Amino acid sequence: ITADAAKKVLFVNRPTLPHWLSRVEVRGLCVGSEKIDLLFRREGEAANFSVLRKSRDMKVIMEE
């Protein structure tokens, strides 16, 4: 995860979780003056994420 706080952008680059961890919630992550809540889940060997809540002006970009 990286951020550009000035532009209100959060970048998520290939989310992964260890085999022993199936779920992680991140709440209240600050990107500049904005906040975001994320959920990361592992399904088999793959991991994905969902945006649970974010400020209207914030962008989330998934990078491969």
C-alpha cells in the first residue's frame, strides 16, 4: 500500500496475506486529511481487498 496524500489517492499493489491469516481489516487509515477502511481477504492462494468506507474525494487504485 502506498499513498499520494496531496492527490488523495491510495495505491494497492498485489495484496497478499500469509497462509495462516485469512482476513485483515484496516480501519481509519489516514491519507492526508481523508480516511479509508479496507478489508483484505485470502481465498486459497489469492488475496483481494474491498473498500468498506472512504471519503468521497479519495481514489483507490489497484496496481498489478
